[in-house]
Amino acid sequence: MSAVSPHERGAVFALIGTILLWGYSWIVMKQVMAHAGPFDFAALRYLIGAAILFAALMLSGQSLRPPPVLPMILIGLCQTAAFQGLEQWALVSGGAGHVAMLAYTMPFWAVLLAWLLLGDKPTGRHWFGLALAAIGLVCIIEPWRSLGSGLSTTLAIAGGLAWAAGTVLSKRMFQRHAPSVLNLTAWQMLVGGIALGIVALAVPQRSIDWNWAFIGGLAYSAVLASSLAWWLWSIVLQRLPTTVASVSSLGVPVVTVLLAWLILHEQPSAMELVGIVFVLLGLIAVSGIRLGKPRKRWKRGSEISP
């Protein structure tokens, strides 16, 4: 058995840090709803996050020139504005664990959108994974019961679909123009933050309570969850196979469900737990990860950043 190199060991620690930071961020996103409207918070979070990333660009000596404008705007509107806006809205009435799990169905929608936009036809393994995911979603949503959180569920799924669209558009951007990952992330985050700011100004919301709870939640979300976690995630993508990284990111909603249970007392029902298992199995099937002997060669997939 070959020893794990320091390079890989650092990537593993970065992966663990990313999962914990993003897993807890859903708890913070839920808690700040007691102090601000969803769009105000989302806009502030990503405008601050974009400023931090642009500062990182300057400190690293990278170009501030934007990537191709129209694709970059579309990515920002999908991956930041629509995804984060819809998920934050879903958290107004939905539980953090429930919303996070539905948001992380993104890879399923990405498979279908990649077929439509990139011509990547799903294989039998993909269809099998999608079928497992569909069973899991039905168990989580429980349509045979009264849909008291129907709006939250719809928003969470729509947010996952928007994230998938942003992921596929990002992959096409990298294929055609090969921009810097940091540069593209900073610019699309700025576009998405501005779009969220426009929505925040147009939609009536509760006034922001500028107390320490809100400021702390905003600081965590903007600095740790949006900037530091993204940097750790970029290390993971650089040093580990993309498929391994993508499947490992499934630890995020699992951590969120557990933390929501412990901190917010959101105890999942037995049917929700069954649904979570089916969704995770479906994601593993879509990814192509083998639970036994690893493949000799990894197929490069799309690089995503929550």
C-alpha cells in the first residue's frame, strides 16, 4: 500500500474543512432569518464575498479583466443570484436540513442539463442514479401528506436546478475560454450579488436588525463559508479527482441534517431519513464511484463550488 503524500493529506484536510464550513453555513443561513430578510442577507453576503475574492486576485497578481461577459453574467445569475436567493427564501419557512438536502440534488439536474446544453448523453448508470434520486425526493417531499412547506420545497428544488445550470454553464465556459477559476468566481459572484441587491431593493422585507447575532452570521457566511471555504474547495479540486471531490461534498447536507437536529431541533422523520439514503445512493451512482477497488483512471467531470 503506497503512503499518502503530504499533497494528498493536505487536500483531505481541506475537504474536511470545506464540508464542516458549508454544513454549518446552512444553520447560520436559517438563524439569520430572525434578523433580516432573505434577499438582503444574500445580497450582502455575496457582495462582501466578491470583494474578498477581488482582493485575493490583486494580492496574487492575477488579472482583474473579466472573462467573456455574457456567459459570465448568465453564470452569475444562475449560480449565485438564483441559487442563493431561492435557497435563502426557502429557509424562511423550511428547515435547514430539509432545504440543504434538496439543494444538493444539483448533480441530478446537471446530468440532464449537460445532455441538453453540452450533448453529454446520460449513460445507464446515470439513469439508474436519477431513478434512485427520484425515489428519494418523493420520500423527502412526502406528497401524500399535507404540503405545509410546499413553497419551501419548491424553492429549494428550483435553487438546486439553478445551481446545476450555473455548473453546466461554467463547464462550457472553461471548455471554450479557459478563464482563471478565481477570476470567474469573483466576477460571477459580483454579478449575482448585484442582482440579489436589486431584488432586495424591489421586494418588501423586514428591516435588518444590526445586532451581533446578524453581524456574526453575515461575517461567517461571507468570510468563512463564501471565501475561505471556496479557497479550500479549490485546493480539493486541484489535488483530488473531481469525481471523488464531488461525491465527498455530499457530506455537506449530511452534516447539515445532523447539526439541524442538534442545534435547531429539526428532527427528520423516518421517511425523510429513507429519502436521504436514496438520494445519497443516487448521487454515488451518478458519480461513478465504485465502493470496492478504485478505477485506474478517473474521468474528469465538471468542477462545482457551492
